[in-house]
Amino acid sequence: MVSILILTAAVGAVTILLVQRLWAVFRPHHVTPRKSLGLLIVAGSGGHTTEILRLVGSLSHAYSPRHYVIAESDEMSASKIHALERSRAERDSPTKCPQYHLHRIPRSREVRQSWLSSVFTTLNSMWFSFPLVHRIKPDLVLCNGPGTCVPICVSALLLGILGIKKVIIVYVESICRVETLSLSGKILWHLSDFFIVQWPALKEKYPKSIYLGRIV
Amino acid sequence: MKSAFVTVGTTSFDDLIACVAAEDSLRILKNLGYNRLVLQIGKGTVVPEPFSTESFTLDVYRYKDSLKEDLQQADLVISHAGAGSCLESLEKGKPLVVVVNEKLMNNHQLELAKQLHKEGHLFYCTCSTLRGLLQSMDLSTLKCYPPGQPEKFSAFLDKVVGLQK
């Protein structure tokens, strides 16, 4: 009974989200001039982390503070992030403390987990994601497809729906995706403000996506 | 010292390990001038016996924290189709042969290897065609893999978020 209620609530929430999103998409975007912006980066595991850190490495100091979200127990990603931030600090301002923070949330989906049980684990990680995103209130969320990015982006969207803050969501599909989108990509195609692909075949299939060549 | 490095990543690929460690393959590698073969076998159950003679050395291990060093030292990389292994080898400028595991169909990882093959950055085969390919391939025909351009991403982002310089 409880699960049916939760499911109904989830479906209801998603419907509301979609309606709001449609409205937001059709509304013209205004570019607000700014000097800096807070960044929330969703690092996944393995290849996802490597890719997204290359993108973060190319961003200027204006993207500060930087908040990284990793899945619990993902020590590999944590050490890659520390290494990147250390090298940034050495390169730019050896005397200043680097402006970055690391946050851990439960995994929303293990590789090969079934779709239905993913829905529940994702809802569970929403429970952790929303308070986190609400606390950070980033200007921009950057992600590239680990399962963890879905609850984070939904939370970011909720901030906008609740009128707390409009968060820009940027999704970069992994270089591994040449012809088909990942599951996260298929979901965030509807939710992101900017959806970037790295192969021309995907740009053809999704004409509204952005193709800048190979960026990682 | 010319060495070949075989990597299967965090998975297992017994057919590849068995094929490349077989007597025939070792003879082909020797004929091509290789005198060292390193096998990274992951979770595999086929574990060839390492040996070292005057003319040839076979090293075998399951995992290492970083494969960087072995990749760096290799003159030829023979890899499973995993995106991480493929990209890392190409970025280091290593000639690469990707061996597709036919038992893993519809694996999305194949997308990338196929595309990179289409663009001429790597050779592509199955276990049954590996030996033929090793003998016939001409490594000088491979195109080098240019680095990605994250600066295009940052320029794009600066513009769309309205960042003032």
C-alpha cells in the first residue's frame, strides 16, 4: 500500500516536473551577466570521472566554489578529484586554499540493476540529494551520465520549481556514446538546459543537442 | 626490447588470453620482433604460466592500481573493447588492436571501438582472426588520435552562462 502511494506520488511529481519543464523550455532564456558561479559537479565512477574532470580542468577560476558529488565508497574518484584540485592550486595560486568540497551520496543505480528497482533506489538517493543540492544552491550542475546525476538534476530542477533558485543543468554525454544515448542521457535529455554530445551521429539523431567536436 | 601488452580491464576475457598465449601466437610475436609479452588478465580463469628465456619473456598479472607504466612501455597494445583501455592507449600514441568479445553482444562499449576503427585509429578483430591480423597488419597505416579540446567546452559554457571576463 505504502509503495503504491510512493509510486503514485512519484508519477505525480514527474508529471508536474514535465509540465513545468515544458513551460520553462518554451520560455525564452535570458543570459544573466555574472562574474562567478558556483558549480556542482557529479562525478561517477571510473571513466565518467576521468571525462568530467577533463572538462572541469578547462574551466576558469570564475567557476568557484566547486562542489563535487561522488558515490559513497568511490575512493578512486575522490583521489582523482584531489589530484586535479591540487594541480590547479599549484598552477594558479599556490598560497590560496583551493575552493572545493567533496560530498558523498548513496549510489542510485549499480551497473545492470533492473530498471524497476532503479526507480526505488533513485527515489532513495533523492532523499539525500535534495537536502544537499538545497544546501549548496549551485548556479550550475555539470554531469555526464553516472546514475547519481539523475537524482541530483531532479533536485536542482526542484529548486527552480519551488522558486528557490534557477539552476542551469549542463549534461555532457560520454565519449563512449557514439550512436545511442545512455539511460541517464535519455532522462536528462528532457531535464537539462544544455545537452552536449561528442559524436556527429548523435547530433543528427538529436538535432537540439550541442556538438562542439570531441571535448574530452 | 620490443614488448606487447594485452589488457582486459576489470572484466575477464579468457578466449583472448588463451589465444594470445598459445604457442602459435607467441611464435608470430617472436617473428615480428617482440621479445616480451605482458598479460593483464583481470578476473579470468585462464592463467598462463609466466616464463623467461633468453629470447622471450611472458609476464602475467591480474590487476595493478595503474596500467600506465605497462602501457607506456608497450610497443603494441592488444585490448578488449573497453572505452577506458582504448582511449588511454590511443592517447599515449600506442598502436592498438582491439579484440571484440563475441560472447558479449550488444555491448555498448563496442560503439566506440567500432567508430575509432572506422576513423582509422585502431585495428579491430575477433579472437579467431587475431593471428591473421598480427601477421598482416601494417602499423604505419594507423592515424594518430588527436587530443580532445575541452577548451571549446569552457568557451561555450562561459558564453551561455553570461560570464563576464
